[in-house]
Amino acid sequence: MIKDTEVRLGHGSGGAMMKRLIDTLFLEEFADEAALPGDDAAVVPLGGERVAVSTDSFVVTPAFFPGGNIGRVAVCGTVNDVATSGARVAYLTCGFILEEGYPIDKLREIARTMAQTAAEAGVKIVTGDTKVVERGKADGVFINTAGVGLVPVNVDLSGAHCRPGDVVLVSGTIGDHGIAIVSQREGLAFSTTIQSDAAPLNHLIADVLAAAPNTRCFRDPTRGGVASTLNEFAEASGVDIVVREQDVPVRDEVRGACDMLGYDVFQVANEGKIIAVVPAGEAADALRAMRSNRYGADAAIIGEVTEPATPGSHTVRLQTPFGSTRILDMLVGEQLPRIC
């Protein structure tokens, strides 16, 4: 049950508080069979076809950061959410909420970046909306995007499809986006610039599906990071997941920043990475497909799905390089506000 009497920042964190808000408020009020699996896109029938639909809102601060800006994140985030269903992403919408006084040259740069990113993904931005609020009533610019795409016949992906013996892959280094945002916001200096990993991954996902047609699911580990994504899979499928820490790719500067700031890199946001769960017999092919894409050069196999240690339970465990094991839990509360 929701115990809070007001909305808190943690309700948008991508972790346990947000999941509780969705499960016990939004799904209770809006529940539809297509929304109940809790995947990043809903797959619904339309005119004899299956259509994947997703929407997302972006409130990044600062709006410009190393590796991109809010516009690139807005396009990549929705393209990736729709693509995780296996759909061929086709169209996007975009809505802008602008604060009075926001510089037109910055707005044009954001729009140009969105157009360039959509072209890279092979999708079209076809409709949108603009609202302007008084000074002090927003933080410069907020963007909402929605996306649609057709799901091919016989493609059925969901976080509820993981099975014991399956293999978990990640398409590259984790934590880059969250640390790029917080370092820019807090004015932290590192020996090398940490850049956001924001990227459209629909082509990479299609490549993996072609190589590993029995893939169980994909998800981009944005808010709440890898830890929250894997816990969502474990809960939806009623399984345990074991991750080997030494196999998870992390840039040295990101790891150092997390150590300095007290963050768990597994709970830090990503905007250009994908988690895939595939049958063991297709794992090598899936890994090759990831690594053949420019956004999957650092892809790795990081763990396995196992039977639950306790019937009816679901746990994600992290095996450390020192031989110990710890629970890898969902983000609880607020860690990195306003990162996407």
C-alpha cells in the first residue's frame, strides 16, 4: 500500500517507491490487460496487427550535458522502450512544456538534436504539442514523447518469460548516463569527461532477435539502473537471477565517481544500454550480434537465471570478486533526481 500522503521525489526514481505507486494507484485506476505485465511498451491489437505503444516524459537537469541533451534522451528513451517489445519502431510524437523566457536558440538546438537522433533510429516525429507556463513554474523545458511500432508475427517478449538456465547479457558499460548528469550538475571534475551513453538501440535489438530468435526479453535499465531492471524480471517470472560482478563492464572513471559519491553503480541510470535474457544455447549468438553493433562493442554475459532459492520468492544476487554474495536490491527512494 502507498503509505505516503504526498508525492515525493523517490516516486519517480525507477525503484521500489515508483513501482509501489504504479502498482497500487495507477494500475488500480487504469488497469488494462496490456499494461499488467509491466513491460516498457504495451502490445495491443489494431486492425489485424499487433502494435507496441509507449510514452515517456523527460525532465533532465541540466538539459545539456556531455554526450547529448534532453532532446537526444527523449527520442532514445521512447525508441528503446518500444523496441524492447520486438517492434519495428515507426513513429514518435513529442510534446514540449516550456518556461516563459527559455532561449529560442537552445530550443532550436534541442529540436535539431531530436531530428538527428530520430533519423539515426529510422523513425519519424509526426505530431506534437507545445505549452508555455509562467516564469518559475517549470525548469526551462520538459519533453514528452510517445512511440508506436508494429510487432512482427511470432515475436512475444516480456519480463515474465525468463526461465531457469537462461543467460543475462548487457550491451555495454553501465552507469555512464547517471554519472555524466550528476557530474555536470554538481560541477565535479574528472581526469576524463564522462559522457552520457544516450543512444537509439532499436537496430541493435533487431540484430539480437535475428541471431537469437528465442530471446525472452529486453529492457533498457534507465531509472533505477541494472539492479531495478533485474529485480523486475525476477519478480515477473518468479525466478532468481545471479550476476557476476567481475563480468559487468564499468568504466574506471564511473566506478571511481560512484565510490566517491557513495552510489551503487548497479542502481545508476543508463540511457544507451540494453539488458537481454536469452536461452543459454543462443547466448553466444546474441553476444556476437550485440558486439557487431556500434552501441554494443562492450557487451558482456553477466549472469544466469536460476530456480528460486525459496519457492514463491524472487531474488537477485551479486557474486563479488572476493567470493561473497550480496542481495542486489531495487533502488529504494531517491538517488539521482532528474536524470532523464
